[in-house]
Amino acid sequence: MIRIFAFDDSTERLQSLKALISLSDNLEYVGEAGNCENALEKMEKYVPDVVLMDINMPVVNGLEGLKLIKSKFPQIKVLIQTAFDDSDKIFKSISGGASGYILKSDSATRILQAIEEVYEGGAAINPAIAKKVLEYFAPKKSVILTVKEQEVLKYLAEGNNYKMVADQLGVSYSTINSHTKHIYEKLHISSLGEAIAWYYKNL
């Protein structure tokens, strides 16, 4: 039997996972939690083979929980399951030691397959996520940002908001907003997190 523990702040989601896993002859749902605050204690108590990990949870989120679990229990397979396909979160999850990454919208059959795949040492990943991973690691050196766009991105990467960047560069808020839109278009991205990740990787 493959022992499953689930982390998710949605009670409804946890109930659905429990019901789904109970239908499988070789899976056992051993426990659940609404966040990763006591993740290590839970792992020690329930000794799961596979953890289903949501990312966006209060107090201690899934990315932090992933790091905690892999630091003390490297043998436990962690399967990220989330409603989002943000490239930055995908990269951090995989870099943190996640064995797979699926979407909550995936079919029940796919979720069960993913659990078995990671348990057997495979890397289960939603096709849409796989595409984003390839795009994330694809060479982007040919992308040419203007000096001003690089400067704007540098300030944003340092934690400044649009207004702070505008004040430091002596331009209007709308100018910074325009520069940022051009950056998104050139890098084929849609979030500030992705832009900052690109900055640290390429500049």
C-alpha cells in the first residue's frame, strides 16, 4: 500500500482527495493538514510514502513545507498539486525537490497515475506544466531589453514597486507601467515573479 498524506487549506479539496484515494486498492490516505506549520511532526507520525502538496496555504505554505520535508525526510516523494501554473512557482518547486507537479483541474485518473508514478521514482508532470518548464529553461539570451528596460527591471527585482521606481528614475508611473508591459511582451511572460526570475538568470 502506498501511504498518502495531503496538505491543502481547502477542506473540500481534502475531502475529495480522501474519497478519490479510498477508491484505489493500493493507496491509503493516512492523514491531512491545512498548512505545513507542523509538517515534520506529521511526517514522523504518519510516515507517508507520497505527500500531495498545495502551494498557497496560510502560515507555512507548500514551498516552505517542501523544503522542510525534503531536508529531514528525503525519501518521501512530494507531488505538488495546485490551481496555478506560474512558472516561478514551478521552478521553485522542482528546484526544491518536488517529484512532480500537477494541476487541481487534472482528472481523477491522472491524479492517481501521478501518485503511482512518483512513488515508483518517476517524475509526474502535467503537460501544460512541462511546456512551461521547457520555456523557463530555454535560452533567452537573444532577447534584447533596452538599457532603460533593464534599469526598470533591476529596480523591480530589488523589491521596489512601480511608484518607487518612477520616483528613482524621475519619470511617471505610467512610463514604468509601459516599460514593464514591453518587458513582459519581449520575454513572453505574464507576471512580475517571472520577470524577476529572468533578471537573476540572465542579467
